[in-house]
Amino acid sequence: MHREPHPARNSGAAEAAGVLGGTSFIGQSVLARLQASSLQASSRDESDATTATSVVAPVVAFSRRAAPPPATTAAAGIRWQRLPVSPGVWQASIPHWITVCPLWAVPEHFPLLEAAGARRLVALSSTSRFTKRDSAAASERVIAARLAAAEDQVLDWARTHGIAATILRPTMIYDGIHDQNVARIARFIRRFGCYPVAGAAAGLRQPVHADDVATACQSALQCDGLREAYEISGGETLTYREMVGRIFAWLERPPRLVTLPLPLVRAAGTLVRAVGPLVRMLPGLESLPTMAARMNEDLVFDHGAATRDFGFHPRAFSLPFRPASNHAAGRPDQIQMP
């Protein structure tokens, strides 16, 4: 049954928002969204004499780093707080929270959230909880198990303390610059001029842009009555091979995909498992055959519930600028992938 998106909470009172993981590239997008909302609210207040005494809701970004990135140091409306923070001395009220740090790190901050009077929490997890659960690579199964356990711990804590919590599980997150998915493929192509794929590389993907993830976090934070978890995926479904081809086009390089036969990839996986000591010496080696084989697996998730409940409308697979020209010149022109 179709449900209209829940209305944003808008009581007229300014309430602070806290962000854990503000220095990550996703955190930067979240802070930009929250800052824009605060500036818009400030502009409305200044133009309306009846609300001239309103106070714009502050945004508090928490980080373990010594200093925030230069781009956000002077950002109006954002206060930076160095972690760790002693809950016993914390007095500021922060009712709304977004956590984009690793989900399993959130429980260590429960005392801080309690001291700040948290009432609403949006926490970022990952669809890796499902896609890596039965992986042949032990390291990937560990990640899936940690995500599942962390989700349970966060939701149990929220229920116990009467906090409305929502977990968002994005698919492959990218921005083409800082991520470990699209940006890593682009770096490989720049260096070697080609990219290896396993077999047909026909597994379906739904890359979701970091800004869309940030928008989803902000929208969910402003809505009441949401369910406890949502999958959020990109606005376009394409094969792994097509995705890599788009990256070649973005880099203005001819698409040179080196196809590795699947039997060869499987044999490599058997070899890797047979040389256990070497795998332990080179931690990333164990996952390589699994990653290659996954190129032919469909990793698709329906974000329809997120669209219905808090208006999530992700973009098609797109990248922000052509790195060989606009980026070097400092002109971040938005382009749509062809």
C-alpha cells in the first residue's frame, strides 16, 4: 500500500544536530547538507519579522582528528568537537544525530549521545551485511558479521532508551574522488590504461552517489514514524562491465577491458586458499578472487520503501567533473555520464 512521505518535523524551535564521522567524505556531504538547511532557515528568519528572534539550529561535527579539513574549518553554523568527549562534563543538548563513522564504532559513543539527550538517530550501515555474508573470503564474512552485530546493538540500545533510530544500508557508495569503488577503478585505469574483468562481468550494480546518501540521512532525520532499516541504492542499474566502461568514458580513455576467463579466476582462488601463510602476510590477497567472481553476481536492492517514506530519489550513475581538464583547473562542472 502506498504511503506518502512522513512530514518533516518542523516545530519552529531550533534543535541541534550532531554528526559522528564528519571528516569522512560522506560526512563532508552530510555537513554541507545540514549547513545549507541552517543557512536557508537563517535567511527565512531574517526576512520575516515575526520570526526575527528565531535561533538557527547549530550543527556539531565530532572527529578524532586534530583539525577539520580546511574547506569546513570556516564553515558557518558548524562547530567542531574533538573526540573523545567525557559524557560526564557534556552539557549541550543535541537531540538529533547522524552517524557516518563505521557502524561498529557507534556503541562506544552511546554515553555521549545519552548525555546530549539524543531523541533521533540515523546511522549508516551497508548492504555488505548481506552481500558478504556468505563470501568465500573470511575477511569479508567478518565485515558482514560486524555490521549485523552492530545494527542489532544500535537498535537494541535505541529501543531501551526511547530513541527513534533508523539504519540506512547503501549499496556501492561513490563520488569519483575519495571513494574506494569508482575512484579506485579510475586510478587503475589512469595508471595502466586498461582494467581486468572476470568473464562477462555481467553482475548488476546500483552505485549510489555520496551526496544522495547524505540527502537520505538528512531526510530521514527530519521524518517521524520511519521503520528501523532501509536499503538505499543508486538511481540506475547497470552491469559491472557497463559501469567500468562509463568510467573509461569519464576519463576520456578508450575502453580497454581485459577479460579473464572465470575458470582461471576460480583456479586462482583455489591457489590462494592453498597458500595460507602467504595470504596472512598479504591481507588483501585473499579477497581478490572473490572480488573478481563477484563481478558476475547481482548486487541489487530495492529503495522503493525509502522513496515512499522519506522521498529518496537518487540520481543515475554520474561523476562530477572530467579529471583531465576541469578538475585540474579547479572548475567542478557537473556532468552526466554518457
